[in-house]
Amino acid sequence: MDRRCWMGVVLALAGSAAMADASFPNKPIKLLVPFAAGGTTDIIARVISEPLSKELGQPVIVENRGGGGGVIGALETSRQKADGYNLGIATVSTMATNPAINPKNPYDPLTAFTPIVNIAATPNVIAVNPKFAGAANYKAFEAELKKNPGKYSYGSSGTGGIQHMLMELYKSLTGIEMTHVPYRGAGPALNDAVANQIPMILDNLPSALPFIKDKRLVAIAVAAPQRLSVLPDVPTFKEVGLEPVNRMAFYGLIGPKGMPKEVVDKINAATRKALQDPAIRKRIEDTGSVIVGNTPEQFAKETKDELTIYKEVVAKQKLTLE
């Protein structure tokens, strides 16, 4: 093939790629949630899928693929064709905490995906059973734990999840000794905290809040930028001198690595426009979440920062999956 023919082929391929990007989307889009239905991740995905379908002019179909703390679903997203028709929801668990603690994690969160947009972030909360001796306030909580090193345990959604890792970050900064009790999901851990089978839990706010409102759990401190209107008397970790623990759980859109910039920008713009709708904002904020809606570059930096933090926690606390 002579040089002119070769150049013609290259230009034709480039032209067809550009046309494909310009016509995106022309068929339904799959949005994979790496957790079971009903949790905060699933709720956020289903709330954003409706207006995103409207903005993009094609159905955005939510599918759930749980297992492995979100790793199985994230891995499936990474293996799809990078054309914009196979998206996933990224969380701190799938992009930071699990990769940080598992040396055999099957994907690199910084290179296996194309970051698109962080949709929302959810505060986390330490909550205790009302019968816990330090349930009065944060000062009493910390004093009780320091007075009785190793006496108390806390529940989480499982080893390597954000609840486990955030509490380990708390322990590393305070020197407090507690025993981790991993559960198969946040629901069972939450139920045992309410039943006083375990004295405390660190949980996403949406699932813990109903129990706090019913006074079946007592909120001690929240991981949030500022005090929450739903818990005005509960301090943030920054207020009690532990600003590094003020880390929220994020819920963002990703795709497989190598997605065309034009497609990424189109999905990002459609998502950010959807997040301007007061009705959509209210539905997300009613879960206890905060609207984000940033750029792909900002979301990539957030992911990298979270991974760095939790790698440090794993090293300092000598954490393993065993």
C-alpha cells in the first residue's frame, strides 16, 4: 500500500470515529451498580438514570452486579468496550479501600477506568447503642474508649469497605484500640448495633439516620464538611480535631479506560445539567447526600487522593484481608 492510500485509510478511520462520537448515543446505555439493589449506591444510580436518559435521548438501564465488596461489578465495567454504552458507578470501596487493602485486586483503579463525573457524596457517621457507656457526646465516647483499650468492638459492612477503613483511620489518629467485627453488608451490622450485640458502627448516613431519629442509635460524630441540618447537635470530625476523618463516600460515573473525550464530555455535561434540576437534587439530598457534579479531571484527582489515604491507613494499621 503506497503512502497516499495509507493516509487515506487513516483519515477514513479518523472520520468514522469522529462521526461515531458525534452520533453518541444512538442506542441504550447500561449503568452497572457494583452492589445489590436497595443501598445508597443503587439509589443514586436510579435517581440519576432517569434525567440522564432524558438529556442523552436514550434509555439508561441500571443493572446490579454485587459481590466482592463491589470488586466484581467494577471489574466487569473495566472489561467492557470503551464506547460510552457501558458505564459503572464508582464508590470509595471499589476505587480506594478495597484496592488499598487487597494486593491481588484484579484492576488498578487509576488506570482501568475513565473517570466521568462525581455525582454525589454521602456523609458517614459513628453511631452507638444508647446503652454504651460513652453515648452522651463525643468527649464521653472518646474518654470511654481510651479508658478501656481493646474492650469494645465496632461493626462494619465487611473487611476492606469504607466503614472498616474509615474507622481504622480514626483509630490510627487517636491511638484508640477497638476490635473490628466484619459483617456481610452494612444492614446486618446496623441491626446488631441497634440490638446491642455490638456497641457501635461507622455507617453511611442514609441507612443509619432512621435509627438515629428513632433514638435507637446515638450519633457521635459525622464525616461531613459542616454540621448537618438533620443532625445539628452532632459535631464533625474536624470540630473534634480529626479533620482527616472528614471523608465522605462518593458515587461517580466511570467507564472502561480509553473512552473518547467527546463521549466523556457529553455524558459529563448531561449529568451536570440533570443535577441542576431541583427535583433531582432533592431526591439525592433526601438520602443524606451532597451534590457534587464536577469535571472528569477533578473526579480523577479525588479518586487518587482517596486511594493514597487508604494505602497509608493499611500500612500504618498493618491491615490485611485475613
